[in-house]
Amino acid sequence: VIVFSSDNYQTGGGFEVCYDDVSPAPTVTFAPTPAFNILVSTQSQLQTALNSNECTSSEAPCEIGVVNDVGLSETLYILDSVALGSAGPDKMRLHGGGSTRILDVFPGATLDMSRMILQNGYSLAYAGAIYIYYGGIVTMLYCEFHENYASLGGAIWA
């Protein structure tokens, strides 16, 4: 279940999830909530985890649990297979502060995201919350998108 609020918007008004000439269009699928092997509570810890051997090795899955809301001052890059979700009883928030896109998912990378809120992401170009490059895969379960802004694709561009 993905919740998009009407406050995700693009220049000129309106709301949309965009697919950039991809055939067939990307689909949203469901994945089980992982058992986390890395717990983080700050942007610095999250960036360190994404760059750690556990997250850059293809031998074992990188499963990052977020234990509290995290404000971001720069975009997080997903380069390999990563599971990212709330490690607490409530959804956790990744907050772009109205000044940065929240996530870029690169070609060949996989992001399984559960019980997260992506809020206040910003981009002058594409996708305020998540930019999914051609060949990147994103699976979401119980995620919400609020108050994200971009010239094209308010919350997500794929």
C-alpha cells in the first residue's frame, strides 16, 4: 500500500507519478518486512551504512532499519540491493527539508522499502522523493509520500 497525499506536486500544478518512456511501465510490488542487520538514527549513519561492505557486497542483503525520523541535507544513493524500513512500531520519516531529493536508485540497484514516510523532498528537475533510473527497481510496502516538489514528477520519477 502506497499513500500519496495531494500535497506532492509539480510545476504548473497537479500530481503524477511519471514513467519516462519505459516499456513496460514499472510496477509497484509488495515485499515482506525484513529483519534488519543495521540500525541507524542519523543521516551520517544512514550514509555510512549504504556505503558499508554489507551494502556493497552482492553476497548478503543489506537490511537497514531506521529507528527515528532522519532529516537529510543531501540525496541518498542506492547503488546495490538495499532493504530500508522502520525498525520501530511507527513509520519513520526521511525528510528532505524542502532542499534535496531524498533517494536516487541507480541502474541495477534494488530498493525494498517498508513502513517509511518520504516528506519534503525537493528537486528543480525530476522527482522530489525518489528518482528511479532505468534498470533500478523499487518495491514499497506501507509507505507514504507527503509534500514533495519537483518540476516534473512531484514524488517519483521512473
